[in-house]
Amino acid sequence: MLGVLGFIKVFRQLIDHFMVKAIGILAWVWILFVLGLAWSAYLTQQRLSNDLPVELEGVTLLVTGVVDGLPGLGDQSLRFTFAVEAAQLEDDSLTIDLKHFPKRLSLGWYPGWRGEVTLPVIKPGQRWQLPVVLKRAHGLMNPHGFDFERWMFQQNLGATGSVKASAKGLPRSWRPTLIKEFHLTFTTFVELTRWHLRERIKQAAPEDARYVGVLIALVMGEQNAIAQDDWKVFNATGIGHLISISGLHVTMLAGMGAVLANRLWRRKSLPMICAAQKVGALCGFLVALIYTWLAGFQIPAQRTMYMVGVVAFAVWMGRITRAFDIWWWALFIVLFLDPWAAYTPGFWLSFGAVAAILFAMPGQDGLSEYGYSRSQRWWQSFKEASRVQAVVTLALLPLTLYWFSQFSLVSPLANAFAIPLVSFIVTPFAMLGAVLPSPLSQVTLWIAHTCMELVGWFLNPMATWFWSVAYFAQPHWIWMVISSLGILYAIRPGPLLKTYRSRLLGLCCCIPLLLPKTHSLNEGDFRVTVLDVGQGTAVLVETKTKRLLYDTGPKTSPVSDAGERNVLPFLRGEGISFIDRLAISHKDTDHVGGALSLLKSIQFNDLIGTLPEWHFLVRKAKELKLPALPCQAGQSWRWDGVLFKVWHPESETSFAAMHHSGKPNALSCVIEVRNDHYSFWLTGDVEKGGEFLIANEYKASDKVASILLVPHHGSATSSSEIFLDTLAPNWAVVQAGYRNRYKHPNKKVVERYVERAIPILESTHTGAQIWEFKGADVSRKDWREVQRRTWHQ
């Protein structure tokens, strides 16, 4: 009995001991959480005060400041960041309080429509006085798309704008003026150094070198000069992580600096003053720090630099640190200095890759130099390198699918070929070419570029293989957690041959990542996604088993369009690779601009639209043997109990050129999508004449609750009173660009809708709109509001 009581007493003491410890740990976690929350709130408040006041949007201002970033030179523009020192309005009686004015701007300098303005040479550190027109940070908001506003917030940029280079109608004193050639600060010194490095590479690289942009990116992290076609190849083959400042590059330079300093310090009696290991560690960290700044302070470079710093600190303190302790300290420092880093793919991919390697391969030192032949040591090194590549590929699979909705199947082979060449030949020789004098710089850059051409020669055919990239829907967070646990089990340390069955079982947890998204639509239900594509139209209609894409958005530049930038990422993220019908309202570029990009990446069953026979899209459809039909009033089809009816243009319209001699808007294809309770009108740019024809044909007995895509983005040429009175929509949706030059929607048009108590939902305010019509119920999700809630969380 006494033994039992003694056992109970000891057991209670142990419980009390561990409870005290647990409470202490929880208390520290809670304190750290509160401190982190307070610190993030403070930094967030600081940046929120950096926004441009609404009343200053679109107003010509005279700003004085310093170029504090590396300018990016495009084909027809010049972009740079500008630290504001002073700002004033044209009316001198009004002053601007800089406490409520952006501290940093993103400015563009354009040559004008006719090229009448010569772009100046902009360098970091220059102080300018510039007349500018600004607007608040505003981007397109779509599911799975790039969040421009979040990026602006992370970069601490309060507004975007353009320089009024001609300064017509402004006082002479308001012309762009270079006040000072160089204003010295730490930031401008670093950025000017980067600018000189970029210019040296451009001048010393081989003439008409295709991959000079890649060499610049490898040396200093500036990726704007890389062609879009090359990026597609790099991403398709899974080597995009190499075409930037990776942790491997920083580690390589830090190691070289540490070894060199160690050997130099060992001469004579210097080790008596300070241990050579400490000097080497310090110099390695300093090299990593300098290179990280020159590389633009990117997150992968930061992570490596902080890890090198932790190691150097441990060496100086005489402590032995575990690998994961180094990783945790680097993670803490990155998040402490920039809490918003967690919203970037580079943060997760960089820290995730290193964590996976540390977990899966602890203490992998290879074979001893004694007792084994060179071939055996090489074979062991090859096996370890292969295992590292496999570990990283598997570990990053959930994150890759979440951020990019794609996975390169040829990535292991492409990386096995590219990593040695890019890391140990291209990058070192590109760095040497940036600092060596001529003609040595030309020789080293020629070697680097020739090796990069070899990499391109190997990768380009691989990128064209139809199976090189697998596309999947963005996974749900539950499947990401389950698959991550399975991957951890599969890549755990230990021998592979003896445990391969259990490892394969762990990989089976990744199967849900590859499953298509399930859409809960029944017979008679449909979903309409009104995408936010700026000044243009793109709408996806889905029934239980069918899909229709109405228009493809605008062409924004000679090398970019909404199809590739906005529509395709949405379709990829939703796991959509096949669309039953592509409907094109008419031939205007703000409606058909993204069609070619989508035809390259998405399979369509047929095409319907109002286009002339000579149009590029009609010719492309013939080339692809895609069935094409002209849009004609009276056409209708039924998918899964949902009716699609064409109301305009007239039934005689065809692809023949004689039908397309007038305004394209007058022939817009108008389609009504309806079930027993609701209808959604897709109207293109139909004008008042077409609206009159529709109103005459429309029967009041067919009336159901309806949503109207406002014709012609709210132009004064459309939305006639007879049309609105006849359809009497319950909601109106406007797709238009933010502060567009056409001033859509027109004020008088808006008044017509307001007079009839029709709510207007503008995509500039809502972002993409996702309407779901299920039975007698209707719901709407505004993506801008979804993102705002996520950001606040």
C-alpha cells in the first residue's frame, strides 16, 4: 500500500513539474505572439499612411525627390521608384501635407504616342523635379491571379503614376528638371552600383546575346530583361528558381570569401591576434551581406545571408549550433524585418526547400576519403545529389501547385543538366564579367553566355513536349496539410531500399492534390464568373458539365494580353483545360485581345462569334480545325437544363466581309443565359440600335429575375431607356478599367440605372464577381472583398 501511495505521489509531482513547464512555454508563446502581432500592426499602420489621398488622383502635381531604385527599361517606357521630398499643386495657394502623401512612388516615363519625347538616362541617386499624374495603387482582382495591390504594399509604394514629359499647358518651371546628379545615401549607393554592374554586362556581353537578361538576373537579381518566351521555357522545365539569386549562389560566394580570408589570415602571426576560423566566418558573412544587397535583397538571398550570419555568430561565440536552429533564426529575422514576406511564393519555396533537405538528410557527409576509391566517392556524391533533388521536388509539390497550379514533369532531368552548368560555370563567369576590366570581361561573359546557350539548347525541345508540364487545380488547404504529412513520411531519413514500400504509402497522400475540383452544380444550375480584366470583357459560364467563355479580355501591349495575364491563371487555378464553346461578341481588341493566348493553352470544342472572314481569329480557327459559326439572332442551345439564347445580331449575319463594313459594336453578339428563375445577359458592346431590336423581340411573359452585363462598359452609346425598361434587370454589372480614359461608365448612363433602382456593380470596386444560380437561390462573391478579409486575417 505504501508503495502504491509513493508511486502516486511521484506521479503527481511529475505531472505538476510538466504542467509548470507547459504553462511556462505557453506563456512565452503567447507573449511572443502578442509582441509579433503588435509589431506587425505598427508596421502595417506605417505603410497604410503611405497611400495617395483620393482627392489627388488624376491631378497634375510637381514632385521633387530622388530615384531610389534600379530603373527598368522596357520596349517603350522607363519605370523607376521615386522617394518623394516635396510635392505641390499647380495652385500655389494649396499645399500638400507630406504626412499624408506617399513617401515612395512607382513612376513611368513614356515617349508619347508619336515618340515625340526622348527618354532620359535615369540613374539611381539622381534628384529630379517632375510633373506627374498619380493614381492610387489599384490592380485587377481575380482568383489565382497576381495581386498588384499587395505587391505595392509590400514594396512600400503608395501610388503609381506617369511623368508628363511634354508639360503642355503647364508653367515653364514645371518641366522635368534634373536638380542633382547624385544624392548619396546607403540605398542610392547600392542601387547605383547595381546600375553600373548592369550597364557593364550589357556593354561587355556578346552582340545580340539572347541570354544577356539571364546573366544580369544571375548577377544582380534584375529579371525584367528576360524575354517572356524564355521565361515560358524556364517555367515549363522547372528551372525558374535558378534564373535568380538563389541561396546556392550566395552560399558559394560566402564560402569562397571565407576560405580566402582563412588562408590569408593564417600567414605569419595573425592567428595569434584572432583565430583564422573566426576571421573566415566574419568575412564569409560580409561577402554574403554585400552580395545580398547587390542582388536586390531578395528573400532567398536574405535567408542564406542570415543563415551564414548565424553560423558566423556561433563561431565567434564558440558555440555549436544545430542546422535547424540556424534555419529557425533566419526565419525569425526575415519575418521580423518584413512580416509580409509570408505572402510571397519565394518565401515558402526557399525556406521549404532548405527545411526539407535538413529534415531528410541530416549529417550526410558522404564516404571518407580513406579506404574508398575516387569512383566510389563520386558515385556516393551522385546518389546524395540525386536524393537531394528528389527530396526538394517532392517537398515543394504542394506549394508549387498552390502558387502556380502546375508542375514540371521534366524538372528532375532539366535540373540535373542545368544546375551544374548554371551554378558552377554560368553564374561565376557572369559575376567575373561584371567586375573584371576589358577585355577579360568580354571573355568571361562570352563563356557564361555560351554555356547558357547550351542550357537553352537542351531545355527548348523539352519545353515543347506536350507532357512536360502537368496542370492541376489549386489544392484546398486540407489536402495540402495531408499531402505534406505524407511527404514528410516519405522523405524521412534512413535507407531507401528497405523502406520503399512505406515511403510509397506516404506519397499516396499526395493523390488528393491531383484530383479535379468538384463544382456543386445540379441540373438547371449555372455559375457566371465575371473576370476583372480592366477595360474589356471576359466572362465564364459553367453548367453541370459544360462551359462557355464569352470574350477574352483586352490586349494590353504588343507582348501581353488579358488572356495570358488574367484569364489563363484563373482557368489553370480552377483546373480547367477544356471549354466547350468560345463566344466572341465582336472584333474589338478589348474583347478578342486574349484569344490567341488562350487557344495556345486551352482546348476549345467550337467557336461562335461576330467576326469577318479575314479576321485573325477566324483564320486561326481554320488552322486548328476548330468549328466556327457566326452569331445570329434566334440561335439557341440547352446545356444541363440551362438555356443559351442569341438575341443579336440579325439572323442574316455571317462571316462574309460585306456584313462587317460598319461599326463592330453594332454587330455585337448578345447571349442570354437562363434557367427557370434567373437570367444573365451577356451584351458585348451592343448599341442603341441593337438594343431596340432586342426590346421589340423580348416578351414580358418571359421575364425572370435578371442580371445585365452593362453594354459597352457603360458607354453613352448604349443602355437606352427602352432597353432598360423592357428588360428591367435586377442588377447591373460593369466591366471597365480603373480611371479609364473613356470615363466608363458614363455619368448619364449611371443615372438611368439609379433612376430605375437598379444596383450597379463595377468590377473596379468588386474585382471578379462569381454568381451562382442554384434552383431559386442566387449568391454572389466579390473577389476584392474576399482578398480584403484574407489580408486582414
